[in-house]
Amino acid sequence: MKLSVAILLMLVISIGWAADKPAHPGVGKAVDVGDVKVPKANGPDARTVAEIVTKRIELKDKTVLVRGKVVKYTPEVMGKNWIHLRDGSGSAADNTHDVLVTTKDQAKIGDVVVVKGIVHTDRDFGSGYSYKVLVEEATLQK
């Protein structure tokens, strides 16, 4: 059991999770993909990245649709692929410009995808890796 926990912690540290504040600065930063300007998805559940982050309490446990550019992709950790999306909304200064998505689908950095998933809040994976908001159980459309 202790070995499994140690392996999991090594994986978590190596991918540099931490949307709210990096536990290890410089590790696993999002790639600079230039100026991101992606149009908002269409439909009643469509939200921008900034809307998901700032309205996380009202969106908790609800399905959202968001279009964004993949700026970070970490495959196969805890049986999921971890994707950071940006659409040009929000601000880096207050961390409203980036949302973390978990999915079984694959993507590449630079892909523009539409994601449909469930907003979850205040997720704590231990070892300092906690998130105010993320979109889980997502499916991707390119």
C-alpha cells in the first residue's frame, strides 16, 4: 500500500498538477501557444473558460460545453487524460483563464476542442494538489 501511494505521488509531482498554485514552480507549465482567441461553443450549456471558473458554485454538478485550445496535456494518470484548456477569456492574474478537464479521449497541445463534461468543485487529490474547479468525465470533439 505504501509503495502504491509513493508511486502515485511521484506521478502527481512529475506532471505538475496544481491549478490554483503550483506545488513545484516550473514543473509541468502550460505550453505557450500564442494569443488564444477561440469562439464560445454553441448551445444552452455553452460557457467560456472564465465563466466556468467564476461561476463554479452555480455550475457545480452541472453539464457544460466549452470550446478551447489545449495548452497542456498529460495522458494516463489515474486512468484519465488531463487537459488544460484556454479560450482567451479570463485573466492569468486571477487564474480565470485556464480550466482543467479530465477525459478518456486524447488530444494534442494546440488542438481546438469542444468539451462536454460535468463541473466539479473543491477537488482535493492530496499532497497539495487541489482544484477549485475542473470539468470531469468529459468527452471531446475536434
